[in-house]
Amino acid sequence: MPKNTFNSCGAEYLYLPKSLKTTDENNGFYTYLHDVKKIYYGGSEEEWATLTNNAERMDIDATEIIYNADPEDLK
């Protein structure tokens, strides 16, 4: 997923499936989530750490990350 995928998209809530993979070690897609209040991630906290290359929480612009989420949780 490119770095600027969500840049200035205006979305407040975002669901990312457990199946999401990143191949770029320094991708940093999570640093461009300026408007996002909550990320709903389908995987575990450990899987999120792998996906984000163990990024520091302060480097992620979303207010809250909810792990093991289901798309239905956004309703």
C-alpha cells in the first residue's frame, strides 16, 4: 500500500482487513492517516506490529486502533 493512499481522504473511520500485507519495509502508510479517528484492524495487535514494522504508537496518526475488528464494527 503506497504511503499516500489515505492522505487527506477525510475518512474518520477506517477498516483494514487482517489479509492486508505490506511489502515495503519503510512503507509508513499509517503516518498519513491525519483525519482518521479510529482504525479497525482485523488482525491482532501482534499482526498490526508486523504490518507496521513495529512502528511506535505515536507515529500513527489515528486516535485509536481497535484490533480483531470485524467490518460490522463500523456500523
